[in-house]
Amino acid sequence: MEDNIKIDEFIKKVQAGKKGELDLSSDEDLSIAIMNLISIEEHFFFTGAKTGKPEYFDLLSIAREMRKDLLKRIIKDYEGEVWCISKHLLSASMRLMEVGTKALTKGNKQDAEDMFKKAYELYSLFWGLNLKMIDMGNVKKIEENQIDKKDEDKKTGIMSKLGSMVKYAIDCCKE
């Protein structure tokens, strides 16, 4: 029952966002763009290192500044290392998607599905953290599968719960 209350709170937050506070559809698109900018930064780094041409590092710097500016649109309020955690959650999610896609191309469907599941879990964790759906003040005091101390469903994993919330709230096809 308490899990439903948490989901109800999340739905209210999303509905408030539809009135101008949050634009989760655009934010989802923006998060994917940020993932790609992180990847571009990595490619400029490796290309610069492999070719010995420092011009690539200049391009890396441009991509990095753009990525930082865009990330500020999603992550408005953060504490400690939440900014870096968020960046790395997006980056790891993107890499796992790529590994999964390569596995799928090679015909390894089971490995691909495992990579896709992990990528989505990290992506959901990014949103759970940045939409403040995870009560960080009580993280050490709750059980493994709880979102917060009010969450009585201890059987369903936290990633599954966050994934369900993200599926409901973030739909890139909503115009």
C-alpha cells in the first residue's frame, strides 16, 4: 500500500511537470543527447591520443562544455557528487546499450537482453536520483529493495520500481 503512495507522489510530480515545472519528454531526449556528448568526448580523447594530434583535445573541450551546459538543464539541484554520479550513470547506460546492440548483431540475444536490462536500470537510477524519488537521507536505514522507509514492498527490487516509474513518466512519444 505504501508503495502505491510513493507512486502516487511521483505521478503528482509528473502531472505538475506537464503544467510547466518539468518537461520529462524533452528531458529524456536531452539525456540521450548528453549520453552521446559523453561518448563524443571519449572519441575525441582516444582519437587525439592515438593520432598525437592535440586539435582533437580542443574539440573534446568544446563537447565537454556543451555537455556540462545541457546537464545543468536536467540536474538543477544536487549535493555532494550527485552531478558526477549522474554523468557516469548516463555514460554507463549508453555503453551498456552499445554492448547490447553489438551482442544482438552477433546473434547473442540473451547477452544483449542482459546488457539492455542493466542499461535501463542505470538510466532509471539516474532519473530516480534526479527526480528525488530516492530518499538519500534514509538510504542507510532502509532495506535493500526499498525506495524509502515508507516502501513496504520488500520483494520487488528498487531498480524494477524505478523502472516502472520511469516507464510511466518519461515517454519520448508524448508531444
